[in-house]
Amino acid sequence: MDHTERRTRSPRSYDLAMETRCHIQVSLERVFKCGVGICAACVIGPYLVCHDGPVFSEAELSGMPEFGHMRRDLSGKRVPLNAGH
């Protein structure tokens, strides 16, 4: 079994991995305000990145509807992924 590690920042890479049935783990970035899950500034789907991550499997990513579509600004507010870039 090949255990090649790849680093990417593109949700499109996630889509490609799903099409080819490649098992992946993705490290997500969020602003950690409290670091213990109390403030919820790092929430994505049902997960707190500071507590449950930052590394998530493809199964966990599939339960994150905002993955690849939304991000959080420095205040923790949800904004479209391409807003402000």
C-alpha cells in the first residue's frame, strides 16, 4: 500500500480524491480564539477545529456542508470562501 502524503489547499482536490476513491486526511485552518471549544469561532459543520481537529478524514469532511464554500473571518463570522480575497 502506498502511503504517499500530499499537501493541498484546494477543495477541488477533495472532489478529485472522492472521485478516485482515495482515502485522505485534511488539515483545516481556523482562527482559534479560546482553543478549547467554548467560543465556537472555529466551528465547521458539527466539529470544533480546535478540539476535534485540525486533521479530518474524508468521512468527517463529507459532514461539513460549508467545507469548500464558507470560511470564517477574524471575528469568527461565516463569510463566502471568495469574499474579501
